[in-house]
Amino acid sequence: MTTGPRRGATRGWILACSAAFLFSLPATAVVLAVEPQPQSSNSADALKKDYALIYGTVWGPDEHPVAGVPIIIRRVSGKKAKWNLVSDRNGEFAQRVPVGTQDYIVQADVKMPKGQPKPEVTVHIDDNERKDIGIHLSR
């Protein structure tokens, strides 16, 4: 390991060599390297993608928001959950879904007494819109 003045001399030598290399390049090569590349239209299209938003709140039996409730969202036509989320400290959750006419089932994934279904809401989406829902938990 080097210490003292030798270390500083090495840095100075590297900087001097780098500067000499840059100044030895033709001016056109430096200008061409700095010019920005044109952006492809695919990246612009990806930023403009439309979506619909399902925004909900989980309410407890006492009509207060409930945090930490697992939420499952799936298409009515599907059997498996497409999205899994958890309500935040205000009992709220949000999920972007694709644009287009589709029905979704939003379900609170909580334990229920035998024979009772889990609390769920069916949401119909037509276009790039926001649907606000509430899921109410019972005792």
C-alpha cells in the first residue's frame, strides 16, 4: 500500500495522461460523442399508457378504517388473484388495472366464520377511469 507523496504523484500522472488523451482527439470526435441520441417512439408510448384505477378503503365493524388488511383483486372470469395488496395505515389501497371493459372482484382476504363468504365488491371498468369502493368487515 502506498502512502505519502507517491500516492498524490500517481493521481497527478493519471490526470495528466487523461487530459493529454482528450486533447489529442479530433474536435469532431468529441462533438459526436456528446450529441444526444434521438429517443425512440416506443419509450414515449410507454409513458402515455392509459390505465384505470381501483381505489378503496377497508372499514371495520365500528366504521373506522382498518390497516393491514390483505386485498386480492382478480377478474370475474379468472380464478386466481391477479393483484395482491395490503391496506395502508388509513385503510386505503389503490391498484392500476388495464383499460377496457372488464369486471373485477376486490376481496378482503380475512378469516371468516365457517359458511360466511369473505367481504368482496365487484367493480366494473369501462375506460381509463377511477372507481372508488369501500369494503366493510363484519365481526
